[in-house]
Amino acid sequence: MLHHLSAELVQTLCRGSSLEIYTQTLKLKDPEKYSQFVVAKCTCPVRNNCKHCAAALFFLQAPENQPSILAALDVPEPTPVPAPAIEHKPSLPERVVDYFPLPRLALASVEYSAYEPRNGRMQRHLKHRDALALKYGP
Ligand SMILES: [Zn+2]
């Protein structure tokens, strides 16, 4: 998704595989003067020349995106990004329950180690989970 566009700076938004939204900043330089004429930075843990930056370049290159990119160049201020439509789930029909539900509470803890890319070390994690289930019926 195009976020900001000018002659030498492009900002795009890309959703990562962890559903987090990252911002890519692409600085475009004169290809006659610089061998590395695209400087691509991203807010993801990789930070430079990542897959999100590659996706941004593919997005800018795709012919079907050209009309919206050219339209963005004519507008002096970046247009506000419309909020994504909220998906409404179909409501379930109400049921009258004439018996008392039986609660079942389950508690569990899990301890594990995982690689932390921000400091390059293994980090210990401890997570606690609870689950409440209700048994209906006789
Ligand atoms: Zn990235």
C-alpha cells in the first residue's frame, strides 16, 4: 500500500507474516551518479533491503498500480488511508438454556527458549494459559 510519494522518497506500508504493519522508506537517487540508487529501509527486524522493501518495489513496478501512483503524484499532501472495513460476523440465533452449565477450568504453564533477533541471544519465555469451558446438557 502506498503511503507517501515524492520524486525522491517513497513510503509504503506492508503487512508482515506476523500480521504486523511495517513501513518501508525507499530513497531514490540519480542512477547516473549512484550505483546503489535505491536505498530501502524498513521498520521490520531486518531493517534494510528486506522482503517488504522488495514487495514495495514490485508494487511500484506493477502496471495495474500505475494509475493510483500517478494520481498520488498529483496530490500535494498524502491522502488519508481509509480504515479497513470491519468484518461483521453473522450473529447466531439465541438459545434458551434451562439447565446450569458445568464449568471446567484448565490451567497450564509452558516454558521454552527462543531465539531473540533483537539481541542475537536465546531468551527464556514463560507463558501461563487458562481455559474455561462450559459443559451444557445433562
Ligand atoms: Zn521489512
